[in-house]
Amino acid sequence: MPLLDVAQTRHYVSAMVRVEDATARQIDQYAAFMKTSADEVVDKALAYVFAKDKDFQEFLATPEAARVTSSLRVRSGSVNSSAPEPMNGAAKAAKSMEPAHDARPRN
């Protein structure tokens, strides 16, 4: 039985993070096991760890937690949908293959 519960999620932002090769492979394997996306696995796994870490929960209650400088590379355009945008460029590649439309009036 999977340890993570994947349900329809609220708001996403696209962010770039680096993981080790073995971790990336296991994220894909866990996503296949759960029949969900790699994005969902990472999101839910981190939420699970954050909720279970008592020391982190104590840190969140301190003023220092509110002053943390962001080091996560978040893309400028936030994605607010129930489905995460693919991070592998699949959407961009598909869009670039669409035919161009000419907006000029024809005579």
C-alpha cells in the first residue's frame, strides 16, 4: 500500500530542483506504482516529511521561519490548476508543432 495519499490538488507553481539520478529514477518508479505524475509524488512526499518532522514544525512557529530567503527557482508564471504542468518541456514541444496562424486580413 502506498504511503502517500494523492488527491486532486489546489495550486501549483513550476519550480526547478536538482535531484540525484537514483532519486529521479525512484520518483518515476513510485509515480508508476501509484499511477500518478512525478510532480504529485514530489509534492506529496515533501508535504508528508514536513508534517512528520517535529523539529521543523517547531521551527515554523518561530519568527525566523517567516524571514527565510527563498532559494527555490520558481518560474515567473505560476500555474494555478488542478493538474501540474509537465517539467520536461512536453507542453512546449507540442505547442511548437502547432501550425502558425496568420492574423493578417486576406484580399
